[in-house]
Amino acid sequence: MYTRRDMSALIMEEKSSWSKGELQYYHNALSQIAPYLNEEGTTILREINKEIIERGGIH
């Protein structure tokens, strides 16, 4: 179960300051509901994907 910061706390911070666990959790959660996301949601998912790639992926 996820016990770290919630999205309302994270949204105000740069993705570069998110932990790997936070990136992985929200990537998974948003990817599952991607067809239902609005423009802002898809932008957040795209930014998360970019940060994961810049960090070398999730292993």
C-alpha cells in the first residue's frame, strides 16, 4: 500500500524531487485510467514518464 505523499502535495513540486516510489506509483495509477484523464491529467502523466526516462527507467 502507498503511504507516501498524496498527489495534492506532490503536484506543487517538480517531478525531479519526487521519489522513485512516488513516480512508479502515480505512473501505474494514472496509466490505468489514462483513457479517462483530462488534458491536465495527461500532461502530468507525460511529465512523470519523462522523469522516469531521465532517471534511466524503473527497474
